[in-house]
Amino acid sequence: MSDAAPDSGSGEVSSEMPRDWWRRLRQHARLRRFLLSHISLQRPVSRNLLGIPVSRPETGWLGECLAVKHLRQEGRKVLYRNYRGQHRGEVDIVARHGDILTFVEVKTRRSTAFGRPADAVTPDKQRLIQRGAQDWLRLLGHPRITIRFDIVEVLLIEGEQPRINILENAFTLPDNSMAGR
């Protein structure tokens, strides 16, 4: 079987690649996510990938990938990414930091024009992360382990290396949320 693309409607097989193959390849979502996940922490940030602007979801994905790399460099063991709990909870990264189980929210921004990335972790967002953490702990049988909620701020400014800041113990569970544990 030939690897060549079919001709436009004639049913014959052409020996040439389609004219727009490079554009279609550059827009391929899986390829772009793969390439974004392999960008170095030391590489200056560009607003484009393969000549096409990086979208908002891709910016978030890049921020999470860079945060995971940074957390690993800091000696943390990443256990899970993008955990979705049964009770509408969500956690970007679940990691171990020594004997502490950390639930990490990643916030990525391309500028500081609207404040720090951590400012976007509102009380509603905190509750969503807390629900995800409680679901995670429920799956583990409510172990007696120290937990912590961290925020990783990722700042991606054009032409500069990514700036990553970890805010440890950024928020806590409400006092009554672990009753009966």
C-alpha cells in the first residue's frame, strides 16, 4: 500500500503530498501538545509553535508541563496529573513532598497585567480543589497523612525564560472538612 495521498476525487493515487500537509501537520493537536510538553525550563518563551500562535488551552498545558518539570527538580514525586474526583472536584497535580501529600493548582499567565497568577485561585476554585483532594483521600481510605495545598505560578513572558514560583500551603481545608477521618 502506498503512503501517498489520494488525488482530489479522481480515485488515483498521487505521488505527491497534499499541498496543505505542512499547515495541517502544524495544527495537529496531539503533535502540538507533544512538542509543548518537551519545552525546556531554560528555553525563552515564544508566542508561536511551528509558526502558529499558541492558544489559551495550549498555554495552560505548557504551564502544567513546566510546573511538573520544576516540581521534579525540587525533589517532589508527581503521582497524578489532572485528577477529576467523583464529587466535581479537580486537582492539577498530586505530588509527594517528602512525607507530605500535596495537591497543586497550576496557574499560568503571559503577563502580570492582571495581577499574579495565584490571584486567580478564588475561594470557589479552592473549594473545587479541596473537593478533589477529599475524593483522592477517600480513594486511599482516609490515611493519616499530612496534606498541603500549593499553588504553582508560571509566568510566560515572550523572549524570557519561564518564571516559576511555588506557594506552599497557599490555602487549607476548612476545620470541619476532615471530621470523622
